[in-house]
Amino acid sequence: MDLGLLIQLVSGAAGGNVAGALIKGQSLGVLGNALAGAVGGGLGGQILSALLGAGAAASGDLGLGAIIAQIAGGGVGGALLTLIVAYLNRTFAK
């Protein structure tokens, strides 16, 4: 497994749990937040890398800037997907 992807998955899981803590009434639980966050982190990090053209991160050269970009992309992507899944869960549960 690529180290950059692993960083994105872990930071996405953390971002998902932070987002879940912010929406206490609609949280998916620790495991649900972590799973949605990890998926969102992987997707968000890959999209951010593609948009920013993070060639150095893609080639395996993980400098400090590339690691920060992986953490930011993964965390934000994880939080966003967790919020989207929680909203859909609340909407369709009615």
C-alpha cells in the first residue's frame, strides 16, 4: 500500500470522527464515522492530489509539504463524506 494513501485513510478516519462529534444527534457512531471518513479521506486526498498536481507525492517523494497536503485532503474529504452520509441517513430514516 502506498504511504500517501495510508496517510489519507488515517486522516480521513480522524476527520470523520471529528465531524461526527460536531453533529452529536446524527452521528454514525465511532465505527461508522471512521469508515465513512476513511473512504472520504481516500477519495478526497486523491482528488486533491489530482487537482493540485502533486507529482512529488504521487512519485513516492513524501516531503513535509506533501505529507501536510495528504493529511489536509484526507481530513477534509473524510469530514465531508461523513457529513453527507449522516445527512442522507437522517433524510431517508424518516
